[in-house]
Amino acid sequence: MRYLMKQKVFCFGDDFAIKNEAGEDVYLVDGKAFSFGKKLSFQDLNGNELAFIRQKLLAWGPTYEIYRAGELAAVVKKELFTFSRCQFTVDVPGPDDYEAQGSFMDMEYTFTCGGATVAEVSKRWFAFSDTYGVDITDGADDVLILASTVVIDMVCHADNQRR
């Protein structure tokens, strides 16, 4: 499934609108503007929370937790000591962790699981700021990958916060 993820420019907090390949709104990410540490609610169009993203404070390096129904679903962490390229780990319970590698400053990267590519993120085709195409393979966890993409955007572009 292909998605278009666009950060809202004139808002308080980190808000994103996510559309499907037909251009229809499917998800909303609502950033909590006045909270200690970053907190975001990943919702469907009816306002049902599908995931909650929380910055983990007092962690070694940028770390975020993604919760579903109150249970920890994943920990997204930027690897600090990689020499050849930037890398994030999406640690999920069990053996099926995701890795995100590529050019995060240019927002051109892939998610892999067990060595197989499960999603590609690209800003290449979009001229306006903070808009990404996210192409997710069938069978992958769309909400988890999209929530992780939001986290990567916040970590890699923290100096470009909206006013």
C-alpha cells in the first residue's frame, strides 16, 4: 500500500495527515503541543487511537516508544555508533525487528525485516516540505511503519520545527 504523509505546517506540535494512494485521508497524527517530551496520538479518521508515540526521556540517544492499546508495541531508537550510514532500529516484541537505513537527511530510506525490504520512504517526488511517499509491502504492519516514519522525521529534522 502506498501512502502520502504530510506534516501540517501551521499547527502547534507535530501533526501529520496521511492519505492512501487514492488521495483519501486515512490517518491523522496529533502531536501534543504542551507536554513534557514529545507525545503523539496516531488515529483513524474517527478519532480512534491506533497507536500512541512517546519520547523516552533519560535514554542514551533519541528513543521513542510506540504503544497500542496501552501495551508497548515497539521502541524506535537511532543507532549512535554507525560509521557508514545512519540507522534506526524498531524493536518489537519477538524476533521480527525492523531496521531503517538510508539517507535520513534527504528522507530516502528503507525499512527491512529479516533482510527483506518491507517499506520504502521517499521525499524525492514531492517539492513541498515534509511530505513523503511511503510504500509498504503487503503483510507488513502499516501503522507501525508509518508511526516509525513520524519518529524518524522528528529525530532527523528536530531543528526544522513548525511555528
